[in-house]
Amino acid sequence: MKKVGNPNSISRILLFSLAFMLTFSIQIFAQDAAAGKALFNAQCAACHKLDGKMTGPALRGVGDKYEKEWLYKWIRNSADLIKSGDDRANKIFNEYGQSPMTAFPQLSDADIDNIIAYTMEPKVEIAPPGPDTGGNVVVSGGISNEVILGALALVLGMLVVMLFLVNNVLTKIAKANGIEAVAKEKSLPIWKAYAKNQFLVLVTVIFLLLSSAYFAYGWMMQIGVDQGYEPVQPIHYSHRIHAGENGIDCKYCHSSARESKHSGIPSLNVCMNCHKNISEVAETTATEEYSKDFYDKEIQKLYAAVGWDQAEQKYTGKTQPVKWVRIHNLPDLVYFNHAQHVTVAGIECQTCHGPVEEMEIMKQHSPLTMGWCINCHRETDVKLKDNDYYKKIHEELSKKYGVDKLTAAQMGGLECGKCHY
Ligand code: HEC
Ligand code: HEC
Ligand code: HEC
Ligand code: HEC
Ligand code: HEC
Ligand code: HEC
């Protein structure tokens, strides 16, 4: 009797490789538009929307309106282009009451290409989830993960069905030709197979032990320390949505982190730069835990606080201050300076504050104990490059210690007086 290879295994390999290729290509495609979205939200969203006018024109499809070179020039410095007498530049400038657009000399060609790629994405229309919400909801913004996942699932589903059919036909042909496909071994129920596999059982036990130890340790370390402190704020403000999904730069809101001791919480006027125009969140922003309705009500709280009349599009003058609950708080006897760490040492906010761009609710990530400060000062090298301020002192000290690199500790970062008044 002739045998043929198990048709199942072939189809499985085919399926996997197709799925792999598909994910891969979608990722490449989505990547630059995603980077563009982040840039757009950080740099342009204060004045532009994709659809609809704001301070500046709607930008959807702007790549069709102008050629690349023109856009590079315009975005890097629109004032120069206007001065050069360019017709189209002057036309749009006059159309918008000669209000100037910020210059962005720091954006590379690739950055601008990404932003344009984002503006060229088609508008996504999503049908409402329930039958009771009449009418189509128009969602601006890029291709969301859910859309991609949905499409992927659909394609995969179709593939599975096709493979199943092909498989059937093949078996039929094989039967008609007198060939018998290899019969499957009768498989054990999953839990039995699992119990039989001692290695798997061992791994599971170790995993359980380790994770419980980890949580117990974490719990004990919290005693007396405010790590993880996560109070309820007067407005549910999500860093995940702002700094994460929309890629707004931390310094857009915490602008004083660079040059002063304190980082500060932004005033509500900063919020209104965007929220005059964003009165509700996209359907796709809602999560299982927080509905669109919930988020929209939170934006209404912001409007109530600054006294913004949405219908009239003007301020009523009636305001109620928002009292944000302070989360990070060192005792008065400690001196800590943000500018020193962020600007001089070049430390990322996330090193101390954790993955803020993933936090739906802000919480204290680091213990803020003396040991925590000191450990880092022992371990972290001071940034020597491009730092005139320290150049001389560095040269002297590195000779003294006979090393190229200097830790913050060697610079005096362990002296009591540096951190204590
Ligand atoms: C401070 C507000 C402001 C910011 C920030 C801003 N723009 Fe503009 N933009 C304008 C205004 C206003 C106009 C209309 C022309 C004018 O008055 O200068 C404009 C016009 C444009 C145009 C021409 C559109 C058309 O339809 O003719 C493009 C393209 C553009 N902006 C891209 C960008 C990009 C990309 C960014 C972010 C990197 C950005 N803008 C950031 C205010 C701004
Ligand atoms: C759109 C404005 C905005 C942006 C962008 C933003 N934040 Fe915030 N941040 C706030 C507001 C408002 C609060 C106060 C409410 C809260 O604690 O959630 C806050 C609170 C914080 C706190 C806690 C302050 C305290 O009370 O101790 C930290 C830390 C923080 N932000 C870090 C960051 C970092 C890091 C980023 C960038 C990844 C960032 N923020 C981006 C607005 C912003
Ligand atoms: C640079 C633009 C920008 C700034 C500044 C900004 N927001 Fe937002 N905000 C957005 C965008 C974009 C969304 C999400 C819209 C969506 O998902 O469709 C949003 C959503 C929200 C939401 C609903 C989701 C959530 O986080 O609960 C609230 C509430 C909110 N913002 C409050 C604030 C407050 C308070 C400030 C000032 C501290 C602020 N925003 C500053 C752009 C901004
Ligand atoms: C070296 C660690 C470190 C880095 C880096 C750092 N922070 Fe902080 N941050 C702290 C500590 C410690 C506090 C508590 C300060 C206090 O109580 O005086 C704090 C407090 C804050 C607060 C509360 C308000 C205030 O100023 O006390 C905000 C907001 C904040 N940080 C945002 C940021 C942002 C945004 C960045 C990045 C630009 C950043 N931090 C980088 C350690 C750090
Ligand atoms: C993630 C690492 C890190 C953490 C955490 C950290 N620091 Fe620092 N700190 C540095 C570095 C690096 C420098 C050196 C900066 C420079 O001068 O180039 C520094 C410098 C300093 C200085 C100036 C020292 C001098 O020689 O002038 C003070 C004061 C200071 N830190 C206080 C603190 C306090 C207080 C804390 C805890 C609340 C803290 N730091 C937590 C990395 C850290
Ligand atoms: C890198 C910064 C740093 C240096 C250097 C430093 N401390 Fe501290 N110290 C802190 C911080 C931050 C706290 C607050 C810890 C907390 O709230 O749990 C603290 C707390 C303390 C406390 C406890 C105060 C209380 O009320 O509980 C004492 C005592 C103290 N430090 C003494 C010293 C002495 C002595 C030195 C020099 C050998 C020193 N510290 C050097 C950052 C520092």
C-alpha cells in the first residue's frame, strides 16, 4: 500500500506562513503612518485636524494637493516660503487671515513623509456596535488595531475554510485512487497529556512559586513607601490615551521639567488648546473598562471647569478650579531638581516614572526612597559628551579617579548636603 505525507501538516505550514507574511506586511504598512500620527498629534494637532478646519486647514489628503518638495519647505518654514513670493503659499496664508504657522526646522524628510502618510490614510468609517445607536459614526484617525485585527481574522477564517475544502477534495481524490491517508492517532485529552508530562508540571510549579514570591515581596516593599500610589483624580485623565496612543510629548504639558526644579501639572488652558475642538473621543478609544460615554463625560468635566460653552464655542467666565491630587511627594528635607536630571543628565522621564504612556491612571512607579536615589547615583554615568558646563570639573575628577567615565556618585552625588537642605 502507498502512503502519502500527512496532508494536514502541509496545510498547517501553508497557513502559518501565510498568516506570518500577512502580519508582517501589515506592520510595515502601518508603521510610518503610526509614527506620523504620533508626530502629528505632538506637533500639529494644536492647530490642525485631519477633517475640518481649526486654526489651520484640514490636512487629510494634503499630499495630493501639493508636491513633496513644496511640503518640506512649507512645514520647515512657511514664513520663508511666503516671503519668497510663492503663489500657493501666499494664497493659503491670506485665506487663513495671515495667521502664522509654527516653523518645524527639526523635522527630517522622513518625519514629514510619515506625517503626510498619516494624512493620506482614508477616513475609517465604523458601524455602531448596537442597533440602538442610529446612524454611522465617523471616526477620524489612522487604521486602528481592531480594524487590522478584524481584517486579519477574516482573512484567516477564509483561509481555514479554503484549506478545509482543499483537504476534503484531496482526500476524496486519494480515496478514488485507492490511496489511504494516514489515520490520526487517537489523542489523549489535554489534561491527561499535561499530567503525564512531568517537565511541564515542574515548570508550572516553579512559575507559580516565583510569581507568588514576587507579589509577596512587592506587597511587603510597599509598607511605609508610597510606591504604586494611585489616587482617583477629579478628571479621569489618561496618560495612555494622551502620551501613548496620541503620542503627545511629555514636555508639551510638563514643560517646566526641562528648566526648573519642578515639573508641574499643566494649567487647564493647555488642555483647551486641543479640547476646544475635541469634545468627544473616537469610538475606537473606548475600552472594556471605560466606555466612550464615560470618556466623553470626563471631557465635559473639563469644559465645566474652564467654563467653556460648547454650543456657543466661547468661555462663559464661570470656572471651577480642578484640584489634582499630588502623587509624587518627597519630604521637605529633600532637594530634588528635575532640570538637573532631565536636561543635564539626559535621563528619560520613564526611568523614574515608569511606562507612563501605558498608564490609564497615573501612579507612583518608583519608591522615591533615599536608597533609590543613591543606587542610581552609584550606577549612572554622568553624560560627559556635549556638556560644557561640566567639562572642566570632569577632566579634573576623571584624572583623580583615573577613569574615563564618572558616576553621579563620584561627582559628589552621595554627599548629604547635595540632597538635604
Ligand atoms: C500654530 C498653529 C500651527 C501649527 C502648530 C501647525 N500649523 Fe500648519 N498651518 C497653520 C495655519 C494657520 C495654516 C494656514 C496658512 C497660514 O495661515 O499660514 C497652516 C497651513 C498648513 C498647510 C497647508 C495646508 C493647505 O491646505 O494649504 C500644511 C500642509 C500644514 N499647515 C502642515 C502642518 C504640519 C505638518 C504641522 C505639524 C508638523 C503643522 N502644520 C503645524 C497653523 C499651524
Ligand atoms: C496632555 C497633557 C499631559 C501630557 C502629554 C503628559 N502629562 Fe503627565 N500629567 C498631566 C496631568 C493633567 C496630570 C495630573 C493628573 C494625573 O495625575 O493623572 C499629570 C500627572 C503626571 C505625573 C504625576 C504627578 C504627581 O502628582 O506626582 C507624572 C509623573 C507625569 N504626569 C509624567 C508624565 C510623563 C512622563 C509624560 C510623558 C510620557 C506625561 N506626563 C505626559 C498631563 C499630561
Ligand atoms: C495635544 C492635544 C491635547 C491636549 C493638550 C490635551 N488633550 Fe485630552 N485628548 C486629546 C485627544 C487626541 C484625546 C482622545 C480623542 C480620541 O481618542 O478620540 C483626548 C481625550 C481626553 C479625555 C477623554 C479620555 C481620557 O483621558 O479620559 C479627557 C478627559 C481629556 N482628554 C482631558 C484632557 C485634560 C484634562 C487635558 C489637560 C491636562 C488634556 N486633555 C489635554 C488631545 C489633547
Ligand atoms: C531622576 C528621576 C526623575 C526623572 C528622570 C523625572 N522625574 Fe519627575 N519626579 C521625580 C521625583 C523624585 C518627583 C517628586 C518630586 C518632589 O516631590 O519634589 C517627581 C515629580 C514629578 C511630577 C509632580 C510635580 C512635581 O514637579 O513635583 C511630575 C509632573 C513629573 N515628575 C513629571 C516628570 C516628567 C514629565 C519627566 C520627564 C521630562 C520627569 N518627571 C523626569 C523623579 C524624576
Ligand atoms: C535614574 C537615576 C537617578 C535617580 C533615580 C536619581 N538621580 Fe540624582 N542624579 C543622577 C545623575 C546621572 C546625576 C548627575 C547629573 C549631572 O550633574 O550630570 C544626578 C545628580 C543629582 C544631584 C546633583 C549632584 C551634584 O553633584 O551636583 C542631586 C542633588 C540629585 N541628583 C538628587 C537626587 C535625589 C534627591 C534623588 C531621589 C529622590 C535622585 N537624585 C534620584 C541620576 C539619578
Ligand atoms: C541622592 C540624594 C540623597 C543623599 C546623597 C542623601 N540623602 Fe538622605 N534622604 C534622601 C531622600 C530622597 C530621603 C527621603 C526618603 C523617604 O521619604 O523615604 C532621605 C531621607 C533621609 C533621612 C530620613 C529623614 C526622615 O524624616 O525619615 C535621613 C536621616 C537622611 N536622609 C540622612 C542622610 C545623610 C546623613 C546623608 C549623607 C550620608 C544623606 N541622607 C544623603 C536623599 C538623599
